[in-house]
Amino acid sequence: MRRLRAVMAKEFFHLLRDPRSLAIVFAMPLVQIFIFGYAISFDLEEIPMAAVDFSRSEPSAALLRVFARSGEFDLKPLEGEGGLDDAERALLSGAVKQVVVIPADYAERIREGRTAEVGLLIDGSDSNIAARVFQHSEILLQRHGTRILGAEEVLRIGTRVYFNPESQSVFFFVPGLVAVILLMISALITSSSIARERELGSVELLFISPLRSAEIIVGKTLPYVLVALAVGGFILLFSHFWFGVPVRGNLLLLLLFALLYVLAGVSFGILVSTVAPTQRTAMLGSLLATLLPSILLSGFIFPLDSLSPVLRSLSLAIPATHFLRIIRGVVVKGAELRHFMTEGLFLAGLCVLLLALAAAKFTGLRRRRR
Amino acid sequence: MRLFYLVKKETLEVVRQRELLALMFIAPLIQIIILGYVITTDVRNIPVAVVDLEQGRVSRAVTERLVRSPLFRVRRVSYRDEDAEEMLRRGEVSAVIVFRDPDAPGRFAWKLPQVRVHLDGVDANSSQIAAGYFNGLIRDVLAREVKRAGAEMPLEARPLVRYNPRLRSINFMGPGIVALLLTVLSMFITSFSFVREREQQTMDTLLLSRLRPLEIYAGKALPAVVVGLVDMVLGIAVVIFWFGIPVRGNLLHLFPAALLYLAAILSYALIISTVVSNQMQALFFTWFSFILFMLLSGFFTPLESIRARAPALMILTDINPLRYLIKIIREIFLKGNGPAFFWRDLAALAGIALALTSLSLLNFKRFISR
């Protein structure tokens, strides 16, 4: 225990001697929360669009009013004569995302009760916006159509959104940010601090000391684990008071799983550092081999359900996937242990596996050095 | 000539260490392939549960459509009333759709159920897309009902999608990923440059040599330019041959933009390298900047939504070099536009590059005079 304390004290000195790194570690997520909170949204309000109206009639003007008043579109006048060529040019330059084309026989068909076709010329280059533009327009057209029929109240679809009724993206990103920061600190700092000792040669001193391997590792990493958890708590607290992100579940339970998750991160860091001989390689390695997959394949930004089956099963091997579901469940949905038994078991299993692997690699490295 | 030796030294330092070399050229390949599959804004396989208390023709038709649609994955169909919130909290479905008997028959002969959609709002983006899809689907069924009753839907949408007719997300994201590849490794390597020399106490040797400051500066940046360009070309090859993204414009137009961009981003990385006091700080700073550049570049969320929600943040996107590179690369790939369409972005990029390079040189002068 005394030996363990000595290693920990050494690492704490490293930390405190470098207050700038600590400051960065706290400031970084803060700025990101602000950007996620204020700027990042897939929504487009007032999508710029134009119209080419060949019918020039009362019914066609009524249809265009529907678009102009929807709040989803911003109906802009076309340059030039307002013909199809001008429309194509506006689309190519990106000034508008959609052009509604109303055919010449529109009014006639509406009057006779025949189906009138309305052309939608859509800029598909951003597939996400394009899909939404089409969705919005189709709903507007259908609604207008049922109104013409006089059948508006036939079907009402009630929608209720749980947990995040105002659809704020911070609710989604903040728990993810906590997961990423926890991993970043545990995996990156561990790998680089061991690689640093290797680079400077001081690792030999640790290796020939009477310290057991477990003591070296626990002593070296525990200070960073504490920092990581502090940053995580800080992010949650801040976004709770600033953005009103709810914290609905049991935080102690969350802490327990956060520890497991951080332990997995530390093991990753050790694994990387046993392979990489210098700090530069160790840091880039943990960035590319642990951080990026954990961001991309965990459902942090891109929903896992949409992935191909191969990638989806790959995502199960990433601790962040399970931790994300747990932290989102606990924080935003108020989930309890019975809601995420599977994820918890997966996380614990992965953690044990990684830890065993890291311990074996580390003692191997030590034995070779002796 | 002296410059050549410094470049050679830098190159040797990378080549000598096989792990780093592999990281620099193989990692980007793996990255772009995974990114290509993961970074998609398509929403597919949304897990849903159906609670059908009406069991009428319409509810059955809608359920059947849901089962057949690739957009949804029906996990469960239940004919008893169930607690939707509990199902959402467990997280196995993102939406619960409930059909009930209508209160009273409307003034139409068709008997239509009450529909209520319960959504998990945590992922605001996906849940809104899901709601949109579901609305479209159910209105489609409604249109069929109208036809059965002998009437015709008055309006019908005829979409025509330009530039990316099948709305493939990869066509939009792929070129953006190429821009990211150009950034990641060149920026990270450069940000380590001076701080690494300082940590290994070789900075003074470098300064005492006959190299002029400008040569030291260029010698540090040039290898990274090569790494960046090679990674970019690799990325373009993968995007074209693996993912089959069409190139409509002239790829040679990309190189001036890429060089200007590298000048800007590497100057920035060199500033980081002189400001920080150890390699870990360099990594944190660079990672953090990279995330900011990416979030504020329009890479996966539309810039227009930033303009609408947080106009103050638009300044940050205006000075973000990545924003212009991504715009240009997309114009070339998707729309086949030439410099006539994006000269403004090119000029902005040149301005930023000039500003950052001079700032960085001034900063370097100050750095070596200490």
C-alpha cells in the first residue's frame, strides 16, 4: 500500500506540475458543449426555395402560399425571367435547395377533380437536406390535397416525444461527450505517460524497482482516472445548469459503470503503449485505434441501427457502445439497472478481457526488459 | 540545399519508426473505408413496436407496410395496451406506434383509427426523421383509402433530384472525408514538431546550426505537406474506386485549394507547437482544434442552421479554412463546378492562409529569440 502511494504521489506531481494540460482537459469539453448546444443541428429552418409557376392562376398561387407560410421554406424570387433555366442556375449555384414547378394545366385539373402533378426539382448534393426537403414538400402537398378534397379531419396523427420534448441536440450529445472525454483521458494519458517513461528511459527504474506490475499500473493510472471522473461530473453539472439537460437516474449507479468503462480505457492505453516505443506514436496510435472507433462506431453521432450488420456487430466489441447506452439511459431517460442489464454485462465482460490482455502484455514487456 | 538536409532528417525520423509510418499511410485507408460506411445521415432500420388495439384494415395495412419498409424494423406487434414509455426507456425500440378505435365516426364513410406515435426523443435528429417517414407512410395509406372511396387525390408530387439522384449519403460525405484525411495526420505531426525537439533538448542544436529560421520552419512543414497530399490522393482513390462516387469536375482544380489549405492549417499547427510545453498538450490542443474545425465546417450539419440558430458563431465558421476546402471539394465532385463558381471560397482560403502564415512566422521569430 505504501509503495502504491509512492507511485501515485509521483504521478500526481506530474499532473500538478503541468496545470496547463489540466486546464485544457477541463476547457475543451466546455467549448464543445457550447458548440453542440448552440450551433449543431441537422435541422434546417427556412430552407431557401423558388417556384416556377406556369399556371399563374388562383389555385396555383394558393399552393405557393402553402409553401411560403409553412415556416419550413423561404420562398425566394428567381433572377432573370424566372423560367426553368433560371431555376436550374439557382439550383447549381446553391442559392436555393428546391424549385417547385407548377404545370400549365394545374388549375384546370384541380377544377375538374383530376390529379394534378407538381414537379419538385431538388438539389440532392446534401442527401440529408434533400431527403428532408422532399419529406416536407410531400407532406405539404398531401395536406393541401386533403384540404381541397375537404377531408382534412379524416386522420389525425398524434405524436408525443419522450425524454426530450423540445428535440434539443444537447440532450443527445452531452452524455456522448462525457463518454468520449472519459476515454480520451484514460486511454490517451495512460498510453502517453508510459510511452514517455519508455522514451526517457525512466521506465527501467520502475521495472527494476520492487514494485509489482499491478502496483505500477494502478499507481500510474489512478490519478488520471480521478481526473477523468471529475471532468465527466463537471460536464454533466455544467450542462444541467446551463442547458437544462436533465439528470434523471441514479448517479451512483452511473459512477459504478463509469469506473468499469474508464478501466477498459486504461487497459487500451496500456496495450497501445506496450506496442509503441515513443510518445508520438503512442498518442497517434491511441487516437486512431481507440478514440476514433469509439466516436464513430458507438452511436455517439451516427445511429447504430442504420449501420450494416457487420459494422453493427463490430460496434458490440467497443466498450463505448455499451457505456453510451447506459449513460444516455441513466441521465436522460432515468433508466434503472433492470433497463440495461445486457449492456452492463457486456461492459463488464469487455473490461475484464481488456484488463487481462493489458496485464499480460505489460508483464511480458517487463520480463523482456529484465 | 541546407533545407534539404533538414527535410531528410525529418523524413528519416518518420521512416525509421515503422509503427509511425504504418500509422500515417495505412491508418487513413482503414479510416476512410470505415468512415465511408459509418458517416451517413441515412436513417434505416429504426426499431419500432406496434400496439394495435383497433385491428382494423387500416392499422393492419400500415403495420404491413412498416414490416416491409427498409426504414423500419418492427421488433414487436402487440394487441394489448402496453406502457410505451417503459418500452422506450429500455431502449430496444425508438418508437411505439399505437392504433386505437376512433371516438366517433367522422363525416366520411371510412372508419379510420386514432394513431399515436410515441418517440424516443434522445436522438432528436433520428426521431424527427422517423416521424417524417412515418407521416409519409400513413398519408400514403390514406391516399389509397381515398381512392377506394371513389375519389382521387388532387395533388401528386413528381420529384426530380439533381446532382445525386439516388440521394446516396456517401456521395455527399465522401469528398468531405477526403478533406478530413488531408487534415488529420499532417496537422498532428506538425503540432509535435518543435515541442518534441524541445522535450528531447535538441531544439538548441537546431538553432545553433547554420539553418536560417525560415529554413527550420519550412523543413518542419514540408514533410507534413507531402504526408497530407499523399493521404489525400489515397483518400480520393478509395472514394472513387471503392465507393464509386462520381467525379463531375476537374480534380486538378483541387490542388491549389489543397495547398492553400495546408499552408493555413500547418501554420496553425506550428503555432500550437511553439505555444505548448509538452507533447501531450500539443495532442490535446490539436485534437480539440480539429474537432472545432470539423463541427463548424458544414461537414455533417448544414451551415445554414448555424446561421439561423447562432449568428454570432458564424464568425468562427467564416475564419475556418476547412469550411472552404469542403465546399470546394464538394463543388468539384458533386456539381462539377469550376473555379468560376467557387473563386470566392478560394480567395477566402488564400486570405486565411496568408494571415495564418504571417502570424505563425512572427510567432516563430519570437519563439527562437527566447
